[in-house]
Amino acid sequence: MSQLLAMLRPDFLLHHALYGGVVVGFVCPLVGVYFVLRRLVFWGVALPQVSAAGVAFAFMLQGFGFALFTGGEVAEKHLAIVGAVVFTVSAILLLTYLEQRSGGLSEGRVGTLYALAAAASILFVAWNAQGETEMLSLLKGEIITISESDFHAMLDILLAVCLAMFLFQREFLLVSYDRDMAVTLGRSVVFWDGLLYLLIGVTISLGVMTVGPLVIFGLLVVPPMIALSWARGMQSLSVMASAAGGLSAFAGFYLSYRFDLPLGPLIIAALAVLFGLSSLARAFLPQRTHS
């Protein structure tokens, strides 16, 4: 209990890491909901790895002397974010194009993309002339060492994503489920799809750089699956999924701080426990209702 109270104090040493992890936990499920509803769960596996490949590629360019931004370490992180977003959005557009044009086994394409992204990440790291240790740390997520400026920048961007997901929820849902109806109602399918893909790309990219690809996959998929059993509408689905992600991130951080264990696996463990409890409750409640 003393550790929990210490975490909640304003002068807590790792408060930026705590708040950053919880914010990522809240926002990632909002975009993950569309993966689950569109039956694209495997995208949640591949896209974080693609984002990590984008980060590694950006650092490789930095090692070869390519500088899109100036400012030392800050410039490196800006370039890494650009690389992650470009790779992620490009992968989404490619998968969407192949889905519409090719048909066939979509899981096979996603699996191939994941394997290529994983291999590319390793090669980009190996080809980099400098900073291999820093890159590997960044690819695993560096939430514990997040600076105040990075935290505020991430917070501003993710809050903007969160606001956009709620403001344009009707349009995103319409183009996701009934594109013909969207055209009939005068909605630009290309624009709304593009905006949704951009928001997904930004969220995944920042999340991967904050907590790593594995945790982002868990936050994209598991909270929406938990909420899907209880929600009665899109609004409640989004809110419940977001709450489940934020709660799991907080629980994982507390356990990591309490027992001095790695943060990422504990967030995944918290998600698994919450999913198990939700499944048990869902299985028990109907029996109780009929008794």
C-alpha cells in the first residue's frame, strides 16, 4: 500500500513514466476497436512490428549522416517518429489495397508483412554505424526514462488523437461498415479512411517508442475483446476498452515498481488477468440470471 500511495504523490520520481503509460493504455484501445470490429486482429500484431522497423530505419539514416531535423537527441526522436508513422501508414495502405484487389488469404499477407518487418528491424539495427544500444532500448520502449518534454509532446498528440476518435466516431464507423451508404450520404470515403489510418499510425508509432511493440499489440487487441462482451454500442465499447487498457497499464506499472520487474510483460499479464476475469464473469452471469 505504501508503494501505491508513493506512486500517487505529485513528487513521485517516475510520475511522467506512470502517466505516459496510462495515457498510452487509454488511447491505444480506441484505435484497436476498429481492428476488432473489422476482423483485422492480426493487423495488431504486424503494425507495431512495422512501426519498430520504421524507427530502426530512421536511426540507420541518422547513423549515415541523414538529418531531417536539428537538435541532437531530440532530432533523432523526431526522425524516429516520422519513420515509424511513414512505415505504419504505408503498411496500412498496402494491406488495404491488397485486401480490396487480391482477395485470398489475408492472414497470410499479414504474416508475411510481420516476418519482413521483424527481419528488416534486425538488419537496420545491424547496418547502423552507431547507437545500436540506444536503438535497441528505443525499440523495446523507454517509458521509464521518458523526459518531461517528451511526455508533454506525447500527451498533446495522443489527447488530440483521442478527441478526433470520439468527434468523428460516426464517420469512421460508417466507412468501416457501409462504404456505399457513406458515399450516398456524401461522405468522402477516401478522406475518412485516410484520417483513420493516420490516427492509427500516429498512435501505434508513439506507443511503440514508449512501451514497445509487444505491449502495443496487447493494448490494441485485448481491451476491445474485453469490452466487446459487455458493451451495448460503439460509444460504450470505446469507453470500456479504453478504461480496461488504462487500468491494465496502471496495474502493470504498480507491479513493476513494487516487485522491481520489467514493465512490459507485467502490463500484458494485467491484461490477461482482466480478460480472464471478464470471461469468467460473462460465463457466470447468464447462469446466475437463469437460476
